[in-house]
Amino acid sequence: MSTSASIRAHAGMSPDELARATAQAMYEADGCSRALGMELLEVRAGYARLSMAVRPEFLNGHQICHGGMIFTLADSTFAFACNSYNANTVAAGCAIEFLRPVQPDDVLTAEAVEQVLSGRTGIYDIRVTNRAGEAVAMFRGKSAQIRGTVIPIEGQAED
């Protein structure tokens, strides 16, 4: 069992401490984000910020970053933000707008901000910027909570 899998959330944790513990457990289990070189920069309740260097294999036939790579960074950042309450949460829908091309060797940063959390549904806006701080894409995700938790809660049976 990994270190994060043995973390037990308890009533004494602040929302931001729980968000960080949840993010660490998710990151350890997220082979895709790790394989793409995504770095978890900051997580707190309803918020996440990740970065990713644009590698040569991320370029499309126009020699700019493939939109799917930008989407994946935004989607992973969305996942860390919407799971920050330690309730298993998945994407129910999303949309992305590509605003400018991303050049080789750039570094992208995605910042997810919770807009609304109502019942089991949330709306998150993710802004993706380049090294110069220019917006390269805007992503909006709709989340849906499902059964279970990311990390076990002390005294609660797992689903």
C-alpha cells in the first residue's frame, strides 16, 4: 500500500489540508499526468494549478503544441480541483476554446477555479497560459460526484 493510500482523512483536517492529501493520492495513482510530465504546483479546496513543459513529441504537423495535449493538461487540472473535497468526482462534460498557438519548448500552466458547487454537480473554469502568462486556452468543466472517496475516511467503511 502506498503512503498516500494509507492517509486517513479526519475531522481535524482543514479543507485545504484535505485537498492537498487528496491531490497527492490522486497524483500517485495518475500515470497519465505523471507520464506527460505534469507538475502539481498548488491545490486547495475547489482550486488546482498544474504545469507541463511542451516536449518535442507534443508537437503536431504544424510544429505547435497539439491541442489534445493542452486539453489533457486542462482536464487533469480540472480533476484535481473537483476532487479536492475527497469525494470521487468525474467529468460530466467540458468544452475548450483554443486562443493562440503554443510554441515548442514552452511551459504551460493551467489554473482551475471552482465557479459553482451545488449538490453533486460543479462547474470549473480552467485558464491555460504560456510561459509569458498569455492565455492560450480556456476550458470549462462540469463535474459529477460519484460514490466513494479518493482517500479513506477514518471510521467510514469504504465503498
